[in-house]
Amino acid sequence: MQRQGTPPLFRRGPPAEVRLVVLVVLALALIIMDSQWRMLEPARRAISVALYPFQRAVMAPRDLVQQVNEWVNAANLIRSENEALQRQRIELAQVASHAAQLAAENSQLRRLLGVTDTVAQSAVVVEVMYEPTNAFTQRLVFNKGSKAGLAPGMPVIDEGGVVGQIVRVTPMTAEAALVTDEQVSIPVQLLRNGLRLIAFGGNSPGKMEVRYLAANADIKEGDTIVTSGVGGLFPAGLPVAKVTSVERDTASGFARAVCEPLAHPERYRHFLVLQVDVDRAESNRQEVDSGGSD
């Protein structure tokens, strides 16, 4: 009878302790051999080459996520840099515009200071706060009033000539009517021949008129009119306007001249208010009126 062999499940090999010792000895031997003679370097390289595709496959999701994050961060960085550059460009444009405006205002203020040397009256520099929206009047509101010594009737000038006249004051503000306002009238004379006239605000926007002239009055296009000093409110010799056209009506015997103001209040923010003696001028006017009535 043939003897059956021992089933593999119940076969006994070397004890576990023996196998552990053998493996430890083998590991130490391999370590010593690799450290001394690098004998396992070819095997290590071959294993590294064989494992590289698996390493790349395992690391591919991580690399993809990193690349997407880099793209997103780069796009956000570019967007933020573009916004910063745009903001900086706008700020620089505003600074340049403000600097140009300040340079223009400084230039105008220097010209105004030069005007004060040509007039005997003391003057107050005022700045426009706003322009009232009124289709029937042409006014400017300044940032100084009676506390600064301003009073109704005082003339307003710039380097070009007469701008207007103060018509209303408060302690902190003053309102001036421009020379083109219909309520303003200025005693003037022709610079060429000294002919005395009265200039009024014109019916046309931005124009003045000299009315009630004799049809044969010696006035012509291109003449310059200046303040005559009559009445005491406007000092003599301030430029007012230039005659642009003369209309003569021989049937009625009168003529009318249309003039363009020499001052440009729409261009500037700062003006001079001449501190004339308004009360004295008013008393002189009343004396003249009473003398004429007598």
C-alpha cells in the first residue's frame, strides 16, 4: 500500500526564528556590500526605471491640480495687475489735470496781482463758488462777503477788464451781476476820442450795448471803450469792451453800438473786487440828481 504524503497545509518548514535570522543576515550583507562596492546600483536603477511610469501615473492627478491652480492664480494675478495699472493710469491723469489746472490758476492769480498795481483802490481776491442757473440774469456767487469788506456796487475785474458789479452780499458770500446782465449799466468813454457813453447789458447773450447815440456819433467798429470814472463806482480807465458793430437809424436820428466784453468770466475762477467807497459814490450821485432837479 502506497503511503500518502503530508498535505501542504500541514508541512513544516524551518522555524520562523530561523527564517528571521537568515533574512536579517541577508539584509545586513546586502547593506554592507552596497555601501562598500555599490554592487546593487544596477538593480536599483533597473527597478527605478520600471517603477517610473507607475510613479508618474500616480502623481498625474496632483500635477494636473497644481497646473490648474497655477493657471487660475496667474489669471487672477494678471487681472489684478491690469486693474491696478488702470487705476494708476486714471489717478495719474487726474493728478496731471489737477496740476495743469493749478498752473493755470496760479498764472491767472499772478496776472490779477499785476492788475492791482494799476488801480489805486484796495482789492479783495474772490473765488467763484457757483453760477446761478437763471435764463434771465447772468450772475456769479463768490466765496467772500461783507466780512471781507465787500458791499453792493463794488466793481469786479480780471486782467481783461471789468467783469461785473456786486449786487448782493451776505456775511460769507457775494453775488455779482456780469456786465452782460441787463440790469448793469457802466459809464464809459471811447478810448480813441474820449466820447462819454453808457454801456448796458445787451439783449444778445454775451454782448453789451451802447444806446441812445446820435446818428452821427463818432463811434465805429473796433473802438475800445473804457470806464470813464463818472459816478465814482468804477475807476477811470478800466477796459470794458470792444465795439463789434454800429447800427445807425437816420430816420429816428439815433444809433446803437453792439460791443463784446474784454473780460472772460467763463474762463477763470478768481477775480478782484475793488473796494471803492460805495457810500460816497451814492451820496455824490444823489447830490448830482438833486442839483439837476433844482
